[in-house]
Amino acid sequence: MNATISKVEVFCIGMPLAGTFTSGGTSKNVTKGVVVRVTASDGAIGISSIDPSTRAQSPNTAPELAVAIRDRIVPALIGKDPANVNRIAEIASQLAPTQPGAAVGVELACIELVCRRTGIALHDYLGGALLDRVLFNGWVGELPPGEAAAEAKRWTDAGFKSLKIKVGNDVGKDGARVMAVRDAVGKDVKLRMDANQQCTVDQALALCRAIQSCDIQLFEQPTPKDDLAGLARVRREGGVPIMADESISDHASLIRVIKADCADFVKFGIKQAGGLLQAARMLATAEAAGLPVVLGHGFGLDLSTTAEIMLAATSRNVLPGLECVGPLKVVDTVATTRLDISRGNIALPSGPGLGIVLDDEKLARYSVV
């Protein structure tokens, strides 16, 4: 008889940030996530973390996801085979249909358990890695031009080869910021712009015209997520490659973006996709449609970050410059060792599983009600 799930522990984590971060008009100095630890009857353990976005709304905040896993999903998982990941994900999705992040946390922990039990890394579970080193993308906030240029230079001096510049809906200020960054870093650094849905179509087109000389790699989600027609118009008329991010919340929405012909790139993370296996399927769909993928989410613990690193290494359709950069924004980790991506690249982690051991003292220190 196969070993079955005997215990599931759920921790809601409030990890202090290394400063105040603003994205899409929302600021925070603590990032909240959920850590899941599954134990099987043979003693095997699997771990995961999920990290709701800055703009997550009820019932999909971290505390609510933790409660959903603990109170609704866990009782149904006891006695189940953790290796039957499809069944585990189905049960979790049925019990928390409006909280997809809850199923993601459980699915990833069970996959990690299977990997540990068999002694393989997460990327081996997905078919094997094509890359032995991954690159990361730095970021520049909505700063005045001089400050933005200095921040960009700090990233490139550290070793980063690509940067995201946050923009809003003030064409004059945004254009000046982008041009200052380009002047500061030179022509060899890839630059991305991210508006987090804050622009109208006309504002987005005006910004595209203002920065035409800056050689922008992509413009991320300039218009509201449901306005695919507006996004398509910016793509047609703006002269800058467009990336859909918030427009993509699952596999079905990826298909809608493809059909709308409104993007040159797409972006998602494991939680955004609905789980590790679903993210791998979406990578394949995007590649078949000819759309390179930017992978990752901006705020996350070492566990979810490492999972996205390992997923990214399995596909050459993932654009260099991963955006799973949460460890750069937090003051600590809940693991016994800390993931260091401060130079803009790392060798691929090797596992088993995620290759991470949780620190129980830190779990207790950063747990919140």
C-alpha cells in the first residue's frame, strides 16, 4: 500500500520587506504568504509557499488562503496518496473553487514530497532542465529621473542584464524616467516598462511615442486587464512589443489573449497559472502560439521563487530575466539557508525537490494570525 498523507501544516507568514514598495498604486512594507508542509505516513515531507499579489482581494488574501487550506482542504487530504497529484489538485480545487491559490499550495507541496522521496529535483519531475544557469530582472520604481538612473546603475553594477521600469499614467514623468534610465545603463541592457494597467489607450500610445529612441524590450500591461481590444490597439500602433500580465489568470485567459492577437509576450507565475503542472502546460501553449514567456512574480519567499526558477529552466521559450525576485525585497527567509540572487544570476538549484529545508524557529517568528 502506498504511503498516504498523515499531516498538513499551514503557516501564514508576514515577512517584512527591505523598504516600502509601490506597485500599481498600492504600497506595502510587509509581504504576506502561505507556507504548506505535507507529511506522509512513511515520514516523507513536501513543502511549498504561495504569495498573493499586492492587489489580492478577498477571498484570496494570504490569511484567507491559509484558512481555506487548513479548515476545508486538509481534512479531505488525510489518507490520500500524495503522489496522485492530479487527484490532490482536483480535491483542493473543488473544496475552494473561488480560491485557486489554496490548491496551488497543496499541489506544489505534494509534488515536492514526491521529488524528495525519489531523490530528484523539481525540474527533473517536469522532464529535465535545459538551462544550468538563470538570469533575473531588476526593477526601477516610479522615481524622479535622477533617482531612477541611480537605481538602474546599482542594478547593472551588481550584474543584472535587464531591468523593469515602473510607469504610471503621466507621460511626461514616465518618459523622462525611461530616458534617464536608458542614458544611465547604456544600450546593452534590456529595458522593460510596466504600467500595471494604469494607462488609457491614448496615454499608452503617447508614452510609446515619447520613448521611441529608448529601444524598449517590452511594455507590460499598459491598459486594464479586460480591455484586450485596447491592448491590441497599443500593440498595433505603438511600435513597442506588448506583454500581457494581469490579463492572464489561468489557461483559458491565456487562450483569450492569443486569440485577441494583443500581445508579443505573456507573463505568469505558478500561482497565477493555477499550479505547477498547469504552468508547465501554459508554457507549452504559449510556445506553440509563438509567444515568449516572462516567468515569475514580484513578491515571494524562497520556496515559490525556487519553484519558478526550476520551472523556467525546463523551457527555452522563457525569456532571460526572470521576475521571481521576491528574495531581493525581504529581510529574511523561513528556510535554513537563504537564496542569493543579488548578482542577477545563479546556477540552477539541484534539489532534491526544491533543495530547501524549513527553519521552524523562523516559521514561528514570522507567522501571523
